[in-house]
Amino acid sequence: MKGKFETLIAQDAPVLVDFYADWCGPCQAMAPVLKEVAKAHEGKVKIIKVDVDKNQPLAQKFGVRSIPTLILFKNGKLVWQKAGMQTIKNLSDLLAKEI
């Protein structure tokens, strides 16, 4: 995953990474929010999901201690990171600044 992940976040367009786990209730609640954000910013932002149980080294690399944790990358650089539930408005406002 590491090489593929580095390639994904190195794009010019912003990449929002959702660190989650299948057993996490708040993570499941974030799914429809992320779907709406993806639809609203279609073609301008990429949203990828990273299962922390299957990708522990990657989660550790970015200091993910609670889930869901969302991290926004642009050109391979970490631009923003936040743990916990986020609203559609918060995410849309954040992405609008980066697009």
C-alpha cells in the first residue's frame, strides 16, 4: 500500500484521506458525509479510505490515534488533519480553499 499511497497523494488535485475501521460507529456515520462531499466536488478532489486495521504502519506514520481521522494532502504534502466527525459544510469549506 505504501508506494501506491505515496502516488495517490502526490497528485495536483487535493486528496482527502479517511482513516477508518469497519467496526467504528462514527466512521460509518462519516461515510454518507464523505459521499456528499465527493459528489459536490466531483473531479476536483479525490477521497480515499484507509482501513487502520489493515494499514497500521501508514496510520502510525501520520499519528492517527483516534478514528475517524481525515487528512488532506495536496501535491504530496499534508495540508490539514482532524480527528472525529466532520460536517459537510466544514469539509466543503476546507476543500474550496484548496481547489
